[in-house]
Amino acid sequence: MHFLTEHQLNEGRPPYDLTYDDVFMVPRRSAVSSRYDVDLAAGDGSGTTIPLVVANMTAVSGRRMAETMARRGGLSVLPQDIPLDVVAEVVSWVKGRHPVFETPITLEPHLTVSDAVALLPKRAHRAAVVVEDGKPVGIITEADCEGVDRFTQVGQVMTTGIVTLPSDVDVKAAFETLSSTRHRLAPVVDTDGALVGLLTRLGALRSTIYQPALDGSGRLRVAAAIGVNGDVAAKARTLLEIGVDCLVVDTAHGHQERMIEALRAIRALGPSVPIVAGNVVSAEGTHDLIEAGADIIKVGVGPGAMCTTRMMTGVGRPQFSAVLECSAAAAEHGKHVWADGGVRHPRDVALALAAGASQVMIGSWFAGTYESPGDLQRGSDGRPYKESFGMASARAVANRTSTDTAFDRARKSLYEEGISSSRMFLDPARPGVEDLVDEICSGVRSSATYAGAHTLAEFADRAVVGIQSAAGFAEGRPLPGGW
């Protein structure tokens, strides 16, 4: 990455640290004629085909998020406060999902509309397959449930005469079938007519654009996080035996002795998957964690939407500068960094990649989607939302300390960082995480074409970035309300 003009630099550096809002990218002469000519694979050993990682937040990363993101080429990190037996079950479940077809919600004909209404928000397409003896006999949607007594059986209100797709169907042919029959989705069946998955018209289209993130056995990838307390080596060994594809060693202050000891203990296990460690914001922290055994460094202290660290402690660093410095330090070792936090628009993701990150971690932005773990709720105005909370919040700390004595829990509660929670309303235009992935990847691909880059490595090398005032950032914002 290059800065625009020398007069903006102080010995080749900006005179102060920068956030994503402080910078912009200048277009360069480009031979990249199409956004689809840009390869978004990270190249950091994580196996992703798009540079997006779902943060290890309890309110964001769960089985549905992991399945959906891996199918589109990303990676989800299961939080460290989930019991290991539950992690094992989730990893097994995710790896058992089909790399192309969605896992449908299924109902039997005798179940009630009340059962359907409770389950339909679990999928962005808001539909369930009604099955009998393992074979699809109908589809039920929210429209079918409107104005119907909640004790009515779904077999009485489901849509029949459905279209099914064979399990060996080509996704382009599936799109054509759904389009020509004016169906938005269809169950996928095997040669015996048994249900094996679901494919939407939009899902078929996406499958021609994205490549799933698959392990060596062709199964969807999923990562898991652990902290630095307790018997870290034993926990790491269990996670590796479970079959996680990436191990994330996570703590708010990554540049500490306990982290270094944990990394050395994990590296001694001889893991065959990448080891991610953080969080840090300096070259010194990056060097130390890599030398202790990390393959990838997680960068960011304080930029997250749910993070209270900077206001409580004064500790942190503007994220663009932190990523820029740490990625340069990691590159000296042939390693990589993940930019963790502070992204609110596709431009921010592109700028993090321009600064040298191999992946961008997203938390709260994905909390307000159908795929996040929380239950869908509605505000007083009827708008749907999910609750998001930071991992230093009272709620998250309570989860992590549930096995402590009442005295220890009360003592720790005196030093919680803050409430750090929010209602994340679903965007009516982009209510599913795949909708947001489309938006982000479209922006990143366009950024790469402006830089004349076919790959993310070329993008980081060719990007020309300048510094702007707050007025410069405001000038670039659209005016949806008109003049």
C-alpha cells in the first residue's frame, strides 16, 4: 500500500494514527475489466475463498452462521465460552452439512402453525419443508400462516404441488428450473425421493459466484476460540481432536506473558491448522506473538461497536494504523494479520485489506441477521431485531463465570467494563448474512478493480491511500433523503 503524496507523510508515515474514516483510496490505471475477475481468497492458510471471518462473539457466531458463511467461502469462529462438548457437536454438525444445498427446517404435517411460526425466522427465506416418511410433501411459509388459527395443522395450510430438484442438479440448471416455474425455492431429493437439502433461486445464483470454504475432505470449514486461562494445552488438544480448521487464541490484551506461554504450549502440540492469536495493535506485539508460535495475528483494541475498552481505559489504537503497522511486521515473518473490529461499511473492509490484512473479522454488523444465534424479537414499532453484546459485557462475563462461586462472581462484577449491548435491527433490504456478504464482496471486488488488482495480495501492494478530513468523509456519503 502507498500513501498518496509525500507532503502528507512524516518520514513516510502519517503524522497521526488513522481510522478507516480518515482515509480514502485513489483509483489507478487498471486492466481488470470485471469484478468477477478478482480472486478474493485470503492465502493465509485458513482455506477461505472470501476474506471474511465471523468474530467469536456469543451473539453472532453459532452453527447456522458457521454453515452459511462457510458455504459462501468465509469462516466463523465459535466463541471460547461454549463448553467443549457443545463445540464438538456444533463442529460435527457443520461438517455434516452439504457444501451447496441449505439445511432446511422440516416439519411433519400433524404439527401446528404455532410450531411453524416459531421456526420460520431461523432461515432468511422464511420457509420450511413439510416431510412425511422423510420425503417432501409441501412447503410452508409465513404467508401460509397469516390469518390462520395457531393450532391448525401445517398439512392443512401448506403449499402443495411443489417442484423438487435432483441431488445431482447443476446450480445453473436449478436456477433456470426455479425461474421458469416461478418458484423461489425447492427441496432437493435423492433418487428415492428423500429430502437431502433445499435450494433457493438466489442460493443457486450465489453458488455460481462463491466457492465454499472446504477442508481436505470436502467438508465445510469452522474455527473455534479458546482463552489463555486454565489448561490451555488440554483445551487446544481437544479442539484439534474435534477437527476445527483454525484455532484462535483470544484475549483482550494479547501482548502479555500468559498469551506467550499459551502459544508455546499449543505450538508444542504440533498442530496442523493455523494458530491465530490476539489482540494486539503494535509491531512489537506482532513480533512477540509470532515468535511464540502464532501463524496469524488478530489486530484491534477498542474499535468494535460493542467495545467499551477505550472509554473505560484509554487503551487502544485507531484501527487503520494498527492494521497497517501489524501487517507490515507480520510480513517480515511471512505471516498474516486479521483486522478485528471497526468495520461498518464495505469501504472499511476494503481499506483493511488495502492496509495488509488477509481477513476482516465482523461481529455486530452480522448480529442483526437471521443467521445469528439470538432469537428474533420485535421493537415497539414492529421492527425485527436481535440483541448483540460485547464479550466484556455483564451478560458475556456472567456466561463465562457461571461455574464460579457467588463470591467470586460478585467480586468480578465490580470490574465489568460496561453494558456494551445493543439492539441490532435487521435491515429490510439485507436481513440475511448472505445479503451482507454480497454487499461487502461487491464493494471489495470493485475496490480491487479500481486498484488494478486481480488478487488480494496485489490489492494490498497496489492500493494508493490518502488522508481526508471529516468533511472529505461526509462528502462521500450518499444523500438518500435528497437535498
